[in-house]
Amino acid sequence: MSKTILYFHGFASSSDSNKAKIISSYISKISSNTKIIIPDLNNNFQKAISQIELLIKNNDKPISFIGSSLGGYFAAYFADIYNAKAILVNPAIPPLRGFDDYLGENKNYSTGEKFNIKKEDIKFLRGLSKKEYINKENTLILMESGDEVLPYKETSEYFKGCYIDIVFGGNHSYESMQTKLKKISDFLNIE
């Protein structure tokens, strides 16, 4: 059966991220009937959400989500709405502590594009979150304990009841991706 996977990169990143390339390459090798879409999400959070909504609206196949860091936050949000499968890699969680550090001018690590984050932007982002994530049986969390940005214990607690895979060591970029590809394809039933 044909299906679509939407992959969302992290904050100030792009579709050119290493994780996105690894996953896309693997899926294209193992499945001719799975389409993976990796958009360059807008640096403005409201525009990024609108962009994702349009991609979902224009899709006519069963959909799953993969997201890393802030992209994991987005993937969780949409998986909850659509009761879809999701894989979240070192995902950001409510209440997005630390995001206030990004108020003001920022630079996209991949594209070099400069952009500003205002308090309203962070308020919008926080408004997407729920006190409790409900799509537990459809969600796989991939984390590394050495993540220097997002504390894996808090993430584990927030996503309690989901399938959780913790690799001890590593960092926020999730060094273990190559070793988790089979787990990803099995979880998403990619044939």
C-alpha cells in the first residue's frame, strides 16, 4: 500500500540535515511505494505550521510523521490531530524551556538566512502543546542520553506510555540514526 511520510527538521535547520538524508536514502532503497517529503520549513513558526497543513491537505495517501527536535514537536502535534504514526527524534517538549534564549535575531545553520523570533512567536509555539500527549500507541521516541539541548529524562516522562528507545551517550544530533533505520521502517510498516 502506498503511503507518505512527512519529515520535519529541527530549529534553524533545513531539509539538507544529515538525519533527513539518512532516512530518505534508506526509505527510497527499501520501498518503492513510500513517498518521503522533507520540506524546508519556514523559520517563522506560524508559517511553518501553515506550510505543514498545506502538505497534509494536498496528500491523498496514509500519512506518518518523523521529526527531530523542534520538528519532533511539530510531528507530535500533527500525529495527535490525525491519529497518525510518528517517530520523534530527540524531540522538543512543552513548555519549550530554553526557547526564550532565541529571542531576537537568529541564523539558520543550514541556509545562513537570518530571522527574528519575538515573544509572540514563542507564545504561539507553546500554544500548540497539550498538557498530556495522547497518541501514545502510535509514537516511537528515539533519544540519546547525551543530548546537550533537551533533557532525555524529562522527555521520557512527558511521553510516558509511548514506545521509547534510549541510547546512552550520543548528543542532540542523534548519532545513532544509522543503527535505528530498521526499527523506523518496522514501526511505520514500510515495505
